[in-house]
Amino acid sequence: MRPDHCLLLAALAAPCVAVTTASPAQETTVQASTTADAGAGAYRLLDSDRPRFTQRPYTVDEGAIQLELGFLDITTDDDFDTLKFLPLLLKIGLTESMDFELGFEPYVDFDPDPGDDDEGIGDTTLRLKINLWNNSTGAPGSKRLMDGDALALIPFIRLPTGTDDIGAEKVEGGILAPWSAPLSDTIDLTVMAGVDFVYDGADDSYDTELITSGALDFELQEDLSVYTELVTVLTTDAGHDHRALLGGGVMFALNPGAVMDAGILIGLNNDAEDFRFTTGITVRF
């Protein structure tokens, strides 16, 4: 699997906290009832995109700032190992249905096999998340995450700011479309489709990757939930096959404005990365 492909998976996956539904009669949950903290009483319920690959359709409130920070991100494969320290996704609410998102990798250690170890900064990703309908993840005091399904579009551009052979070689970009719906009071479904145009240095051209993923979130108790997800990536690059990965993780609410998380992805075929682990936190200001 190409290093930039892996970095894409890690960057997209490098920040996604699961959010599920909760009935109006239930107490606060990590997804459905993280009511705004005292300094942000009008904010909707906290929702995050880490630690999953599958993104969420909900935006940050207008004027709010949300930091989705990875403490550590490790990827292993037959051809390389990658370590990322403090990868982040910073979100700023522009309107009630749109936010701006800045992704950055301050330290990446890329160790190809064979080849010399490279370390330095990684790529920079610029995104807009535009909610098309049902952006209400719960009004203040609400104990329900969603009332019906929600859909968003996430156009993104990846800038080749990485050091040496780390990350993209040229500007890349694409668009994602996540959709979520409640299945029950404690389970919700998120499905995502997308397209990514990735530069191929060998051919001096861009390959097209078609991305699909689906995730199920399960609320276990008041401040604890888990998820499982399946990811597939099809590519027009004749030298590579499709990639399939199976993942899962856990989220724990520290308080209404902060959620800790950990997640893994396991490759299901030869072209997919063998294993990925990430852990981090989401904090809203």
C-alpha cells in the first residue's frame, strides 16, 4: 500500500468520535447528551469525527471552536511503519450549518522497508463541512442526539507540506458525504461515500479513489460507548488492488465538553495497511 494512501486513511481517521442516540427518558450519554458546558450554554451536543475513519454529518456550532487531537497514531504494514505524534483537526463554526476544519500533522516518522527513515511535519488538510439537513445534535438540555437522519458534504484539499518523502507529492483533494440515522435508542448507523483524487508520481497523473464505509455505534452506559466499522477503497491505479479494513473503538466522556477515545483499523487484504492504532481527545471551547 502506498504511504500517501496510508496517510490519507490516518488523516481521515486521525480524528472521529462516535455519537449515538438516546431516548428522551434516558440520562446523559457520551453521544446523546453531552450538553454544552457552563461557558457555552447555547451549544448543541458535543459531536466529534475521531477516532473513526467514518466521518459524522454534524457541524460545530456557529462561533464555537473544537479541537480533535490525537495523542499517538501508529500504522504498521509490510512495506513501512508510520508514527504520528499529536495529529489534530481544528474546527471553527462559521454558521449554524457549516464549519471550517484545519488538519495538521506536526510530527511524522515514516520508516519504509527498504529505505531510510524520514521524519518531520506531515500534510495540511483544509475542509468545509456543510450540513444539508437535520444538523441539530440536541438542543441545550436535550437528551437525544438526533431526531431523524442527517446528511453533510465535506469537500477537502490536501496540501503537500510534508518533509522530504512524507505525505502527498502534489495538491490533492476530494469530497466526502456522511449520512447518519438512529436505529434504536442505543444504536445508530453512519454511512459514508466519497471520492479522493490522489497524485501518482510514477505516472505523473492523478488516480481516483472511491471510498465507502459504514459504522455502528452502541451506547453501553451513561458515559461510555463503542463502535465498529468497515472501510473499502477502490482505486483506478492499475498497480494496486482495492483496500478493505475492519475497525472498532471506544469513547469515554470526561465531562460535557471533553471525550477521550481509542480506535483500531485492521487490514483485510494485501493492499490494505496491516494495523493502525490511534488514541486522543476531543475538547470544545
